[in-house]
Amino acid sequence: MQQQILVVGSLAYDDVETPFERRKAVLGGAASYFALAARLYAPVRLCGVVGDDFVQSDLERLASRGIDMAGVERRPGRSFRWLGRYNYELNTAETINTDLGVFADWQPEVPSSFRDSDTVFLANIHPRIQLRTLEQVRSPRVAAVDTMNYWIERERDALIQVISRVQIVTVNEAEARQLCKTHSTVRAGREILKLGPRAVVIKRGEYGAVLFTKDRVFWAPAYPLEEIRDPTGAGDSFAGGLMGELSRTDDIDDAALCRAVLNGTVCASYAVEDFSVEGIDRADPAAIDRRVRELERLVTA
Amino acid sequence: MQQQILVVGSLAYDDVETPFERRKAVLGGAASYFALAARLYAPVRLCGVVGDDFVQSDLERLASRGIDMAGVERRPGRSFRWLGRYNYELNTAETINTDLGVFADWQPEVPSSFRDSDTVFLANIHPRIQLRTLEQVRSPRVAAVDTMNYWIERERDALIQVISRVQIVTVNEAEARQLCKTHSTVRAGREILKLGPRAVVIKRGEYGAVLFTKDRVFWAPAYPLEEIRDPTGAGDSFAGGLMGELSRTDDIDDAALCRAVLNGTVCASYAVEDFSVEGIDRADPAAIDRRVRELERLVTA
């Protein structure tokens, strides 16, 4: 049976500045990046919200990639806008401004036609909303959650509750340290596992990612790019490749999780090669497979 | 024939502070760390200099590990002393004070009994001294050089000359970026290769190391430790494992270099588990092999 991937998260316009280039009001948002990566693996259904100002052709662009947009609501008000700036190392985003707009008090309603989805990604949003959304899906086979420092600080209990309800947690290294109050990535990975999930993926940008399960640690390299143009969306594209690969795997064992992490890594590498969703939008399954094989060679002694 | 490893570098006393612990006047220096790691693979000969204040039993301790100390001169004056402090991430050392003492105007004289060494490590020192030392070794099969930001800034031309004369360059990531004026580790690795060496190893601390040769890139994980006590000496212990493994390899091809990087990684992991040389001094060949196999599993999808 064809698997169906559901993503719940933001659709946004980003103003992005790197020390070398800048772009204004380009298509962004966690759900956009995730969906454009995951659709390379299986059909994707998107729940999101946009304001009056969201350009119809941007929604049509996602739909034209086979993404089911039946879960996107249009509401009076402004769309989510993010203004961020990267340092010279292109590894840390400084948020200059966030205007949540209609995203602020959005309560996602999963359309009934989406409720049989088996693979679910809860992109970064209030953990209570993540939980309520997850409860609307009938019997997800595998669900993953992403979050951010803001919720770790302010909604720790709700976040821990979501973590205990999903199979996979993806966090970046700083978030893992903050959540577990330790500098050690190894310790943090093991502590998050104790909260209940089957797997924890700690993302380390250009240093790759580390997967923790009960029985093993898997160290994935990043795809070695000579140039990164815009790191925005790397984490959500990573999640897209990860969940995409899992959606087509019958048995979610450690080997499948490792392969999924490599696929996530490759999707992230495409995302950062260009501004906005341009990089991930250009990727195709054959190109992804080629880079996954390159990653495997990269670590072979 | 039994290979012989020669190291030229500092013997020192370190005052080390981490946010959690501190130690005063403990045995350190690049040559100490290197030699204690490399002696796990083959006989090691050490060229260094100490002052009046260097405790005889520290020299005897190294000698008792089979390290040939015939190249160690004792001179009037103070021994090299370094006072460093680490941040909470335990990844960046702030040098509070360096007192070079007798190391300052030392011109190493390689004893004639050492001049047939086939594996040579030129630890961090003035690049012109590295060059003159290398010229005293008759026909080294493989030589490696390490350096630091100070020489990259002040003695760039001399450093580039040394780099062009050795087979292997080991630098940390910040040094690679500084030397090549690029943030990209991939680009830096390739640019250093163009200067002449057969292999470049860029060390990334807890993120592992990357090896560049003409034909391939090899991404080595760091050994995942839950706790690091003192990062001092990690790079020199790394070099000890790297050159040690190469000293017992007939054909220094890419596969041998990859294995050598994994051995270096493991030696570094022992070094950082304790203050001073205690960690690397406790390692033994069987323990090294076990961790090398763990590293191989760590990256196997």
C-alpha cells in the first residue's frame, strides 16, 4: 500500500541575509521545505495556514509538485514572516524579526481525508498544538517532532509530553544541550531517548548528524559542500528526507533509521545550496541516491 | 625491519583550567603526548629540550615507556610552561600565558643514532626549525607537520615551504581556515593539498577529522565520549596514533591513511579522558584496536 506522509507546520516568507547575499520575501517555512524533500519519496499532505498576502502561485507551485494542499487554510491577516541573518560561518542564524501573523493562534484541523496518514512530521510549533494535531491522526505508524529553543525554555513539560508520544525526535545540537542541560551530545542523546522515543537525531550542521537508538549510535557525515549559500530550511529538509525514506520502509529497524538519516543529510545538502526552497526543489530521487552513496564512501576506511 | 618513529617538539609543564577542575605544573608538551601515543605502535625517539627545573622522574617516566630520550637536551634556564583555560564547551583553549623558556631559541640537533628514522613528526615549532630538523633525517619514508595560528600569521612562507616537503599535514579546522582564507573545510583541505603533501588531515575536535588526498575525502567520526576532562594534547596524541599506524604499514595508500586517521582519533580520545598525559599513558594496543572497531561500527549504516 502506498504510504502517505503528513506534515503540519509553517508556510512563510523569509527575508534572509548572509554576509555575501540577501533575499527578500522568499518562500520559506518548515512545511514547505519538509514537503519538497519528502515528496521525492512518497505522496505528501500538508497542513498549514497562510494570510491574505500569500501569493497563490506559491501554493500552486507546491501543489504542482504533487503535494496535497487540502490542509492549507487561508485566513484574514498577514502570513508568517521571518527575518534572519547569518554569520560568516553560515552556521548560526540571528533572528532579526519574527512576525507570526495568522500562524500565531492557528489551531491546525487535520482534514478527514488526511487522518489515515501513516507517517507524520510535527514541525516546530507550540508543543500543545503538536500534540493536538497528532491526536487527530488515526494510527500513525511513525511520527517525528521538531522543536526550538523557545519551547524548550517556555513549554518544557508540554514538549516532553509530545516527545514521549512520538517515535522520532529531531533537534539541533544546541537544542539538545539546552533540553538536557549538558554539553555532551552523547549524554543528551541518551537522555532524550529515556523520555520515550524510539530514535533521537541530533543535527550538527556542517558536522553531520548523530542518531541514537536503544542499541546503537550512528554517526552520519554531512555532505561535503564547497559552498553553502543559505542554511535556512536545512533541518526541515533533513526531516523530509528522513521521514520520506522511513515511509517506504516496512520495518523501521536501526538499519532503516541509519539509511533515513543519510537521506535526510542529503536533502539538507540540496536545501543549503541555494536560497529559499530552490535547492531542494531542484533535487530528484536519482541525485539523492547518488549523494547517499557518496556519503557511504566518505566514511569507508 | 622495525620502523623507528622520530618526534621533534616540546616537553613542557602545563597549568590547565577547565570550568570544572584545574591542575598545576603537570607534564605536557607536544612531544610527550605524541611519543606516548606512537610508542603503542613502534619504537619512538624523542628530540626535545628541558630546563634546570624539569623533574628527572618525568623524563624517566617517558624512558620507562620505551621512548628513546637520547635527543633530549637539558639547558640552563626554565622549561617551557603553558597556562591555558578552557571554556564550558571544552573545545577552545584560551592561552593565559606562554613562557617558552629554553624552548625559545632551541635549535634541535638530531643525534646521529636517530638519523635513520623513517617516520618523522615535526610538532608545532618555528617552521624554519622544522625544516632544518627534517633535513637532518637521512631518508624519511613519511614525515608529518603540525603548526599553529602564530606561525600561519607570522611565518607563512616558511610554513608553506615545510608543507611542500612533508607527506602529511595535520591542522585543526581554525588553522586550515586561516591558512587558506576560506571558511570551507573542503576547500581548505584541497588547497593545502596543492602545496604538495600527499595527505591533509583537518582535525575538528569532538566532530572528528577529515582526511583529504588527491583521490578521496575520508570523514572520520570522533570517538563518542560522555565526558571530556582535558582536551590538552588531543592533537599531538592524534598525530601519535596516525604516524604510529603508518609506521607499521608498508604501502601508504589511501586505505592506510584512513586507518591511520581512525587510530589517531582513538589516541586523542584516550588523551582527553584525563588531565596531562595520564589518559594516553593508560591506553594499550588492544584497547586502541577495540575503539577503532567501534568507530567503524559507528559509521556503518
